[in-house]
Amino acid sequence: MKKRALGLGTLSVILTFFLASCVIFEKDADNGGKTETSSTQKKEETTSGASEGGYTDPKELKSSYDIIIIGAGGAGMTAAIEAKDAGLNPVIFEKMPVAGGNTSKSSSGMNASNTKVQQAQGITDSNDAFFEETLKGGKGTNDQALLRYFVDHSADAIDWLAQNGIIMDNLTITGGMSQKRTHRPSDGSAIGGYLVKGLVENVRKREIPLFVNADVTSIKENKGVVDGVSVTIQGEKAKTIKSKAVVVTTGGFGASKALIKKYRPDLVGYVTTNQVGSTGDGIKMIEKLGGQAIDMKEIQIHPTVQQEKGILIGEAVRGEGAILVNDKGERFVNELDTRDNVSAAITALPEKSAYLIFDQGVRERAKAIDFYDEQGYVISGDTPQELAKKLNMPTDSLSATLNTWNQSVAAHDDTAFNRTTAMDYPLSKSKYYAIKIAPGIHYTMGGVKINTETEVLNKKNQPITGLYAAGEVVGGLHGANRIGGNSVAEIIIFGRQAGQQSAAFVKGK
Ligand SMILES: Cc1cc2nc3c(=O)[nH]c(=O)nc-3n(C[C@H](O)[C@H](O)[C@H](O)COP(=O)(O)OP(=O)(O)OC[C@H]3O[C@@H](n4cnc5c(N)ncnc54)[C@H](O)[C@@H]3O)c2cc1C
């Protein structure tokens, strides 16, 4: 594998990818296997040859590996690291020009209960509370075996990341949770870039081959046993690569126009926060092998999306104290309710959009706001009145809303909407800020069915031999509604499990 120094180079690749992926439905592999690629994307592909970003040179491709991992997001890279640490030779194929997937875009953090980080900060939490609140958020429809495994391994996942140099020791809270259990980087910055950089470093340190522009188009099997894939690298002729196991970590389908239309025609026309490669390829390939796809209609709409570019305004902004107001400057919802409820409240407004309102204190605690400001999404005023004027709101209504809110914070009693969390600080430190938002497609809860060993199940609920899956490609864990912060936890917890279980399977052959 061609090795290169990491650091600024990697960060710039991640940032370039982040920006390049901020397009709305521009690439869709449902188009008969062909991809419609935007001009930004084309430029990306021509300017980043596979080895240029430090990825493995296509000339180094072998005809077989122990384990093939499809997709270099958080779940795929985690699985690869575990498989390598178990003594095997995995390979990762990534269809985009850079590693990272939606994981690069994740912002608010990673949930985990009963962690050393929580204990050090005097927070008393329990896996049972995490289980119950996630089940309630998922409307009781979550796969409870997966959920039990998830909460019970969440603290270990934070420790495992730390052992690999990825430190998540700053806590915030997301909607539907009663405790600060959302772990993020020490300085409170967005989790995705930091996590992907750390995982890529670990992949490289272990010399795990990672091919980009490597589009897997089918999974091969022989007499019911999975034994390789067909992959097209750099647009060249497809090659069959053999393996003793395949781990599918291709992410969700939030950027697939065709699948959104098929499963939720009511959502056609919504912007998406997803990267362009999130087109449900893994689900389609697994269905062809007889695997089950479940909960496909359960698509999460995120309440706070900047509409022009489909940029998610992370939940940490509300988790650090922001409120939502309508175009009259009035609150209308418990901002920390679950995503489906907050989205429904915004959609019910005549203007179908709202403003996130926050102060300098929130800005300092949620570092991602600096990025939103650089993109030009943040409107500011020295006083609430000045901000209201810029937003064309009645001048005094915003300051009246903030006064009432600050009294609720002081009394820890929100009589208007029963908000009980993220009420640690008043909104009273100049400057004052607003970001205009509306709901957008964000996360696909549905996907392939697995058991707690990450084995993919067929329609009779039996494992397909040699086939594993983890991450957003999987359905069931989140039920009808995902709690913010639970997906990054899922990709590390089940990515680890997929790496360990596929390795154990290959060793036992
Ligand atoms: C804007 C945004 C913010 C978010 N913030 C948070 C957050 O703060 N906390 C949280 O818990 N969750 C968050 N999420 C959700 C979370 O980031 C994702 O669900 C999670 O990262 C998915 O990880 P993954 O590894 O399963 O998939 P991904 O990270 O999407 O990786 C899948 C990879 O597979 C590749 N791939 C797909 N098909 C093929 C193929 N045929 N061949 C080869 N490669 C293929 C894709 O290109 C991609 O790189 C956020 C999501 C978005 C979009």
C-alpha cells in the first residue's frame, strides 16, 4: 500500500469531500447502475486519482482477500480495523473518490451510556435508561435484541475509540434523551471530520488496503456461501475479487431519488443532507441474494436543514441551548422533542420554515456554528431587536420571547412547551444569531435485517453464510425514529462486531 503523511492533507481531503457532497440528489446509482454525476463531483474525480489522496494504488489490487468490506464510512473502517487486529487481511472498496461517507458529515456526536467520560463529569446514567429512551423515541418498534446489544456495548465503543487515539470527552445532549450522553471531540467541534480522520489514520497504520473510486456492483455466492464481489475500479472493466467473507457497510439511501420515490413518494422534492454516494446499493445487492429489507418506509426528516445546500444544522446547536421561533419571533415547539415531532411542528407553520435563535454562549459551545457562519447561513445582531429587524420580525417580539425563555431557564420550568433539557444557560450574551431552517431528508432507518452477530438474515431469518452488515445499511435498531447521536454509536458498536464476527467465521473455516 502506498503510504503518505497524514495531517493537513487528510483534513483538506475530508473538507473537500464534505463540500463536494453538499449537493442535492446529484448522483443516483439507481439509474441502471450508471451514475448521474454533478460537475462538482466530476471535477473531484478527475482531480483526485486513487493514490493521490493516500489511497491504495489500483495496481496493487489482488485477486483475493480474507474479508471484503464494501464502503469506507465509519462502519466499514471500524470493521476493517477489528478484522486486521484479529490477524486477517481485509480490503475496503469505496465507490467515492474519498473515504468517509455520511460519517464525514456527522456533527452533533455519539451517544453512549455509563461511560468513564460521564462518570468523570458526575453524570449518573444507565444502559437501561438509554435503552428505554431509545425505544420510546423509536415508538416501541426497535429490534430489541439489537438495541440491547447496542446500549450494553456503547461505553466500550467510546473506550475503543480512545485506545485508537480518537478522544470523545466532551458531552452534549440530543432530542429525546434525558441525560448528557452525546460524546464529541474535546473542543466541542463536529464529530465527523475528526472521527473519519482518526479512522483513516488507523486503517493506514495497519496497512489495510483501501481502494477509492471502487464501485462494488454485486456480491458473489457459490451454493449459498458468499465468496466475493464484482468491483469496478476507476471506471475500468469489472473484476471479480474472491474472499471468505463479505461485510456490507454501504450506508443508507437518503440520496437515492428512486428509492425515496419507491418507498416514500410524499418526500419527493425534499432536500437531503446526505452525501451523494448514499444510494442504497448494499440493500439492493443483499436483496438480490435473498436477504430481507425491513422498515424501508421509515425515513427520518431532520427539522433543522439549511435549504439551499441541504446542509444539516446539527442538533448540538439546540443541545447547547438554542430555541426555534416562527416568523413572528414566537416559540412554537419543545425544541428538544424527537426529530419527527419537531419536524411536524415546523411543517405545520404557514411559512413551513423557522429560525434557530441563539446567543454568543451557544456559539462558543457548539463550534460547528463557525462553519455555518463561513458558509453565510448565520444572521447576527448586537441586540435581539437588531436581529429581529434583520429577520423582518416585529421588533419587540423576539426580545419578549427571549425574556420569557430566560425566565423559564432560571426556573428550569418551561410552562409553554414543557422543554426539560438543554436549559443550562440563558440566551443573554451578545451577539444574537439566527439561522433559517426547514426539514429535510436525513436518515433512512430501514435496511437489511441482521442478528446481533451482524450476520445478514434471509427471508426465513436464517444467516446467509459469510455475509455480514453494519451501519446505516441495516434496519431495525432505530425502529420508526432514530435518536440523534445513535447512528455514530451504531457504526462503531456494530462495525466492531462485524469485523470481529467475520474474522471469527473466516478463522473457523
Ligand atoms: C449531515 C449529517 C449529520 C449527521 N450527524 C450525526 C450525528 O451527529 N450523530 C449521529 O449519530 N449520526 C449522525 N448522522 C448519521 C450518521 O452520520 C450516519 O448514519 C453514519 O455515519 C453512517 O455510517 P455508515 O458507515 O453506515 O455509512 P457511510 O458513512 O455513509 O459510509 C458508507 C460508504 O459506503 C460507500 N458505498 C456505497 N455504495 C457503495 C458501493 N456500491 N461500492 C463501494 N462503496 C459504496 C459510500 O460512498 C460511503 O462512503 C448524520 C448524517 C448526516 C448526513
